[in-house]
Amino acid sequence: MRTDSFALRHIGPKESNLQEMLQTIGVDSLDQLIYETIPDDIRLKSPLNLPPALSEHQYAEHIGKIAAKNKVFKSYIGLGYHQSIMPAVIQRNILENPGWYTAYTPYQAEIAQGRLEALLNFQTMVSDLTGMEIANASLLDESTAAAEAISLLYALRDRKQKKGNVNKFFVSEEVLPQSISLIETRATPLGIEIVVGNHEKFDFSEEYFGALVQYPGKSGQVFNYTNFITKCQDAGIKTAVAADILSLVKLQAPGELGVDVVVGTTQRFGIPLGYGGPHAAFFATKEEYKRSIPGRIIGVTKDMDGNQALRMALQTREQHIKRDKATSNICTAQVLLAVMAGMYAVYHGPNGLKYIADTVHASAVSLEKELKKLGFDQVNSAYFDTLQIKANASSVKEIAEKNEINFFYPDDETVLISLNETTNLEDINKIVAVFAQLAAKDSSPLEKLSEEEKIPAELRRTTDFLTHEVFNAYHSETELMRYIKKLERKDLSLNHSMISLGSCTMKLNAASEMLPLSNPQWGNIHPFVPVDQAEGYHFVLRELEKQLNEITGFSATSLQPNSGAQGEYAGLMVIRAYHESRGEGHRNICLIPSSAHGTNPASAVMAGMKVVVTKASDNGNIDVDDLREKAIEHKDNLAALMVTYPSTHGVFESAIREITTLIHDNGGQVYMDGANMNAQVGLTNPGVIGADVCHLNLHKTFAIPHGGGGPGVGPICVAEQLKPFLPGNPVVKTGGEQAIGAISSAPWGSSLVCLISYGYIKMLGSKGLQKATEYAILNANYVKERLNEHFKTLYSGERGRAAHEMILDCRPFKANGIEVTDIAKRLIDYGFHSPTVSFPVAGTLMIEPTESESKAELDRFCDALISIRKEIEETSADDADNMLKNAPHTAEMLTSDEWKFSYSRQKAAFPLDYIADNKFWPSVRRVDEAFGDRNLMCSCPPTEEYAEA
């Protein structure tokens, strides 16, 4: 065995397993299987043009040398990003722990109670600090959260406003520039008119339905918004506030002012800057708006025995239900980062956060005093951490950068200095020395922080926060370490067993790909530093773009979208801009197959397009005749087709080139959803099939971990004609020559985790990438054939093969009284996370084993499903006392003195021999979804409050 081959470590089946697997499938060779799976006319004619694979050791040396190209200056730039201190106990036990970063979105609540509790802590933290009644489980970044707030307030216009088509929204000029750009991007296709101006001169006319202000403002001034919000309320204008979460420790909570929505980022709660992300945004609002909140909400419910349990509540996948009527296309969160930020609050508690906030403020006050001694004016009359200094910006910049210090320079005569948790006396003295040199004056070292307050009494916080026990019990490292471990043990992640979720590609997230994320040379770079300070980042990002161009067959890539849904939206907005550039802005019809992922129609509507659904044929493929009819019918206004390839049904449709040609012939562009790219890499590509743009889920095909439901990255790759329109950024130049506005807060999105995909491609190389795809297809077809006698596969290709995933039809088991959910819960007893339930077809399981799983693990999984199939045969529709209906079985049940079931404890918990060797015990029985929605609690409840529900 070659110990220096990453491909051998990444790909699960051994070479010695290959012939047995091929024999089970019924083919002579892997080449024959691929031939029978992928239409020959779209196969690549030559291998990918990528450098040879690096070993893991070579890659570690390689990425270390590139990291050294970054210049890690002290950055006081602010603008929503601040260096913070990640407690080592959180770094080691969460960020670097596969028990946390390899978990999937907690749709199966019974095996996700740990993550759900951590997210409930996050929601409680946000609600407490913002003073709002309810918060969600995080969004992608502050700017997209602000845009989601505007969409929510637009949907909540009163009847009179809707009837009068009131569409103006006021945005304060003190809002972060990247947020204004993104808001304008989002608003235009929805017909919302954004008016940017001075909130102190706002006219409060009936033309407006909402307003957004920043707290503190982008220049650091803390405004008293009391009168502004009161006047908005009197005029029927709803208000949103973008708030700095650490400042809320000292500032009056926005909720006390009566605002409708509060958004922001939790990055400064111990999360690395990472050149822009990933970071967990927050979204808090009034409880009366709970059914309109974008993203996910974690709620409290009970299980079958009445014990407290947690699960995702309300509109968890509302875009899959409402589709083109959805208010948001958000189907993810930043769970891993939200967990870390929540644990930061758990570790420090209210008193620790007060100490940090007080120190940051005292540092800013002390710096102002020293700069005034040197003759410099400071503009902000009230501030938390940011000074606005009047000085020659270019002269300050020259001196500061020689001293490895970054400030922000909004104009030629202004320097903004935002201090942070890492700032100490030595840092303050270095800043003072920069200005002393400019003033040609001497300065004496500051030895003590000022105790003076620069926050007026009427703006200071007087209410308590983080009073729940969880924020006051784990302040020693020993206690927090044990608390994190306690939660981890409640979750089933990839470090326990295979997670075979169709459409989600839960593959290995290799340690060698993850290690660089802990390196401060990558973590401590502010996204708005001068580009020459991020040379290492730009080397990696440029190379990753080239790699993805080669893999997709396209001309250019934007890494800015920080989720798959954002990638969908970005791709459609680029198509929209392309049509407008040709004088065809009227093209607004988007054709979407009925089987498409629910975010597709939601994204199309957000991009200002009208959705026309096309039919699927009986075999699950696109009905080409219906597509042709609708393409021709709408040829004058056809903007795009959104197509997933291979299909959502797990099939390579042979008519794909006919389909793409049909769209082009009628004036449209083809958007390919890259959710299933894991079946394409090295064998075919979107360019070959005739697409014009695709998004890629780096958290699927390219090995970024799901992190329990985020981070994700959804870059778009485009053909030559769409290249000029790739998204830009208002602070740092990026994107095409005719760039659309910002899609996410940071110029290159979640840059830090792009290192993972870069490493994945570098260590696999051209041959390894192709082999990974081939083995993904091999593993899927092996599972399909092993289960063939027990479960019907709903769709297959023309030669009877699956792509990288398949759909098992569980609807016939209704005759035995068994629903697909019962199978999903029973799999927990066998130590497995369920495959995807009831998507894209109700009553089915969609299985994707990925290339990372060994034959032994595939066999265990198949044995489990076959055993469950036998259990189904033993049940009847009128008998609810069976192992499937009662699943999952907890240790509490199995060790109880009373056993009231007709089957044995052994059959309940250990139905197959392998389970005893590595038993996973769910911490709760099946959760009661309906009870939780009727009694919605989305923050940590006192025991007595829960009992009253």
C-alpha cells in the first residue's frame, strides 16, 4: 500500500474489494459501469488538466509556505469585522473535533440533541443581548441578514401599504457599505426602492414601509434612535437595526426601543476573521413574526415519554413546501460557527462579556485621550470601540503600514480606528506612536486604561442578560470541556458511522484539509486589508478558481456566494445582468422541472423571475416535449432553465444536450444546479452538457464539512459571455467589468474554508478526482444491487444504473402500517443516520453513500436496511406495538424495570451482531413535532416554564 497516496486514504473501498463489488453489480469492470451510467456523448475526451497529486505531508509543507505569504498586521479596520480571541477549549473541542464539524443538519432530532442544545444557547444569547423575543439559529453573514430583514418587512406590509404598492425602504448612510451594496442587489429584482440617506433628515412619509439603521454607525458614532423609531412607528414604518453584538453588552438593547428586527454578526464572539468568513450572523425579531423568519429556528418540545426534547421548528424547510411562494431561499445556517459563538458566551458568561466589553471601551477612551494630547480631533461624541480621527489619511497609512498596523480610511482626511478584544496597552501605545510620528511630537507610554465612559447615560444598558444557568455554570475549562463532550455524545456524526444522505454528499472531511484552519496566518486576516497583505490568500483563491474552471469546463469563477442557495441566486442574477446588457431585460421566465430542489424556484423569484414549472416523465426525467412546448411558448421572454444534473432522481438523463440546445435556441441561458457534481468530476462537466453557469456546493463535492448545518460555500462558475457580470464588492475590487452588486458581505465570501477545497483538489489531483467520482458511482450501484430484492429503486438510468445516489420507494409499506419516517427512526437503533426522507418524492428514502465509505460500512448499512425490511414484514396496519413505530429505543427504555412491549429488549437495541461493538444511544425517544409548534419556545426555558406548556 502506498502510504503517500491521499486518494487511498480518502476513497473507502480497497482495490481487493473491487471485483466482488463489480460482480454484485453485474459488470466486468469499472469502465463498463461508468459507460452504462453516463451518456457517451457527454464524456470528457481527455483527463483534467491539473497538477499531479500531493501527498498529505507535501501538502502540509505547501500550504505552510503559502500561509507565510500573508502579512498578519494588527487590523483596526472595523466595518463589521474585529479580531477576537477563540478560547483554546473551544478551538480544540469544537472547531478541530470531527464530532462537531462532520455532523449533518439536525433534521433527525433524536440524534442531534447536542447540536440543538448548543443552537438553543445561541438563540438565547441573541435574544437576551438584542432584547428581542425570538431569534433564529443563525444566518450567513450580517449583510445577507440585513437583506433578509428587508424582505421580511416587505412581506409584512399592512393591507393599505400593499394596496398602495408602497415599495420604498430607507437605509441609513451609516449602514456598512457592503450591506448597502448587497441590499441594493437584493432589492432591485423585487421592485423595492432603496433610499440611502441621513436618518436625522428622514421625512417619514407614507411612501416608505421600512427603515434600517446601524448601531453603532459604521463610523463608530452611537446614535440615540429613540425619536427616530417612535416617528417610524407613528408613520406605520417598521424598523430594523444592524447591531454590533459586543456593544450590546454596554448599550441599550434595540428591543427596548420597539424595533421590529435586529441583525448582525457574532464573529467577534471568538470566531477567526478568516479573510471574511465563515461567521454566524444573527436574526432576532418579535414573536408575532415567527412564521416569517428566514432560515431555521430551534424549538423546545417533548418526546414520546414526555421528556423535554429539541428540534427544528416551524418553517424549517419552508422553501421546499412553498417553493416559488417562499419568502426566502435560505435552507442553511452557520451552525458550526453559531455553536462556537454560543459556547464563547457560555464560557465567559455575563460577567466575562462585561469585562471584555468594558476593556474594549476603556481602550478606545484611553486612545482618544492620548491622540487629543497630540493635537488630533476625534469626531464621535458617543462611541463604543471606534474613533473617527481627523488627519491626513495617506500620511497616516504610510506610517501605520510600516509599523504593521491597518486602519480604515473612508476619505482623505479621516482615519477610523476600531479597537477589539485583542487590543492591549502595548497595542495602544503603538497606535499612539504612529500619530506622534505624524505630528512630530513625543508621547509617553500609556500605563493604565481610563475609567471614563463615552456612552451617554440614556444609551447605557440597564437590563440583565444571560441569566440562564447554562451561561453561569461552565466558566472553568474543565467544566466547559465536559459540557461540550456531553453534548457531543448526543449527536451522531461521521466519526461514528456513514451518513448516506441523498443530495447532501456527506464524504470524508480529511484532517489534513482541516488543519490549516487553526493557523493564525490564515485566521487573523481582515477581509478589507490591502490586497498585498493577503498574498497567500490570493494565491489559494486564484488557484481554486482555476481548478474549478477546469473541473466545470467554464471560463471564470466567483467564490463570493457563501451557501448553495446564495450560489443559485448569484447565478440567476448574472444571467439577468447578461440579458439586460443585450437590451433584453424583459426576459424573466425561468423554466424549472417539477423535481427541482425547493430553493431553485425560491431563488428564481428573488432574482425577479417568473417560474414556469415543467413536467417530469414517468421515469423521473424531464419531459422534453413539455419543456419544448413551454420554451417555445415563452421564447420572447425566456431567461433561463434551472436544471440539476445528474437529476434529483439520481439519473444521468441522455437528453441533456437536446435540452440545453432547446433553451439556447429560444434565447435563454442554462443554469445547472451543482448539488450532484460529485457524479461529474473528471468524467463530464457542465460546459460539455451545454450549461452557461453552475453553482458548486463546496460543502458537498469538495469536502468542506457540513458542520451540523453550515458552513457552506456555493461559488458560481460561468461561461465566457457571463464573466463580465460576476459579483463585486464596494470596499475591495473584485468581480467582472460589469459586476452585479455584492452577494455576500466579504469580497471572496467564506475564504477560510476555501482552503479545504483547495487542499482536497491538490491532494487528489486529476487521477484522484476522477477515481473519487468513479467510486461514488460504484458505491451507489453496489448499495442499489444489494438492496434490490428488498426495496424497489424508483428511478434508474436507461441501462439500469444509478448515478451517485438512488431513491428507494417505501410507500408500499403503508399496507403494513409503516411510514418512511418509521424506517428513518429505526435506523438509529442500528447506529445509522437516516438517508434523505421524502425528497424529492414523498414516502421515499434517497441514499448517497459517497466514495469515502468502505465496502464493510456499506455492507453494515445494507444489512441494517435488509433487517428492517424483515421487521416490516412482521408488522400489520392495525398493530402499533412494533419496533419501527417505537423507534428509536433509548438506554432509559432498555434499562427500565418495566418493559411493556411485545418484542424483546435485545431485538429493540441489538438486532444485528455488529451493533454491540459500537452502540449509539439516542438521548431522547421520537420527538413530538406538533406539540413543539403549538408551544413554541426558542430560547433556554426554565424548567417550570416548560412544565406549564
